[in-house]
Amino acid sequence: MGYYTDVDLPFYYALAQTFAINDRYFASVLGQTFPNRAYFAAGTSFGHLTTAEILGGLGQGGYKPINGTIYDLLNQQNVSWTDYFSDLPYSLIFQPSSSHQVPITIVGQPLSSQFAADANAGTLPAVSFIDPSALPQQMINGSTFGTDEHPPNDIRAGQYFVSTVISALRNSPSWNDSLLILTYDEHGGFYDHAAEPPAVLPDDIAPGQCADLSNPPASTLPGGGLACNVSSGQEAPALCPAFTPTGPYPTDCATFDQYGVRLPFVVVSPFAKPGYVSHAVSDHTSLLALIEKRFLGSQHMTARDAAAATLEDMFDFDNAPSANLTIPTAPLPTATDPGCPFT
């Protein structure tokens, strides 16, 4: 085992030491990228367990969670939002639920060309979602790097990419009334000593028995949801040997009542308490809860985001104590940098 020091990752260390962090922020589910990102969009993964199911949803028009998504709620309340993306807007994976008769428009913008311009012009929307590249390689400083921070890619390339986004906001007039949150969708398989605590069960949809509004009423029944075959055919039986795709879910099997592994969580904002460490147990639905409280009258989608901590202890909205703090500079990665600076 090893770890990265402030010599390896000076930008990330400086962010964490300058602004506010949370040391009890967990992934929403002990699983892969897609189910965790589904929690961030919908407060539930509505039965899904694998990232492989992303393509199934995209190929069939997108997912329609029964209780809708944060994009639906923002549209309903006429709250402006944009999904800034590098190559794939994550919001494209979801479509509006039939219970929410509000047309949804994918208003994603190329991240590299648009976010800084909007920040400088003071035209950022009320809520911005920023998606890094879904592809494995990006060009930085004349060389090709993977920026996902998974080995064997150089984590310093990801650090540099993140620094361009945060610096663009800090150096713009939009900084004065903004709140930027940096986190990860899941832990990537890395070790952490903290045990995952129990979590509020979001709904009555069991692991592998996916349900949604893709083809009601059949799709609202256990196992009837869009592109559920990967979870129900492979992952769920491994998780629960007594699992059946449509029958009663065994009461002694694992379900969605436990958080996943802890994740880095940094708030970069004029309102962040400098050097503050929050210990509030939270997950991706805490970001939903914060958005819901600020813009949506605390309207929610599932029991998980209804109960989630809003993380307001990390902020001082009256005094903006971090307004004049500086953002550190991230070094450019070079083609000769090793992918892993420790052995």
C-alpha cells in the first residue's frame, strides 16, 4: 500500500487545507459508477448495480426513474441548469418521467470551451453539473493523458484538469456568489479503513429487480425496468444466491441500506469555512438535499435524499470568510511522469 503526499499532489492538498472538507462523505451504494451516479441524479439506482447498464439505457432512449430526477425538479421549478461536459453529458442517460410533464432539454456545453466563458461573462446557470471526460485519453500540454485518476493513469493529469475548472471560477466575477463541490462518484477500488455506516433505504426497489417508467405498467414491477438484465442475471445472484429476478427479495440478503466507501469531498467557495472539517455522515444525495433546499422548497425524490444531511455546517453565508483566499496552481503533468510515484 502507499499514498500520495503533498509533493505528489500539491493542488489537492492545498485545496483541502485551505477550504472546507468532509471526512464522512460516502458513496451512496457499495458499487460501481452508474448506480452511484444514479443516486446523484435520482436519489436511487432503482435496482441497478452495474456500470455496464449505462449503454443499455442510452441505446433505448434513456432511463426514467419512477420519482423523476433532479433535472426534472429543476425544470418544474424553472431553475436554470447546465451540464457542462467533455464528451458525454451525464444527464443524457436520463429522460423525463411521465409523471413530470415538463419537456427536458439536454443543455450540455463543451466543458473546455464554455464553462470559463460563462463564468467570466457572469452567465452561469443557477445549478451547474460538470462532467469530466468519459473517454480514457485527453490532450494536455501536447501529450496524451488519462484523466480519470485510475491506475495506471497519472493522477496528476486528473489534478491538473480539475484545477483548470476551479481556477476558471475563482478568477471570474461569478466567484463571489458561487459554491463549487469536488467529489468522486465511487472509490475506484482503493482501500479505506472507515467502515461503511447504515443508510436510509431509498425506496422499495430491490437490488437487481429494477423498476422504472420506461414501459408502464410492466416496467414498474420488480425486474421489469429498462436494461436490468446485467444486474439481475449476473451481479444480483452473486450478491444474493437466493435471488430471483421477479420473486420476493430474500430478507437476509444485502440491499440498499448501506453506504459505499468514503470519498474525497471538498467545498471551494467564498462561503466555505477555512480549514474546516465536517463530520456529518453524508452521500451523493446530500448534494441533492442541498440543491433541493436552496432552489426547490426541499422537494425530494426518495426517502434517501429526504433524509440526507445538507452539509450547511461547512458554510458561513453571512460573512464569506474564504472570499479572498487564493487557489493554488497545479503543475502541468509531463509525459515522463510515472503513473504511480510510489512503489
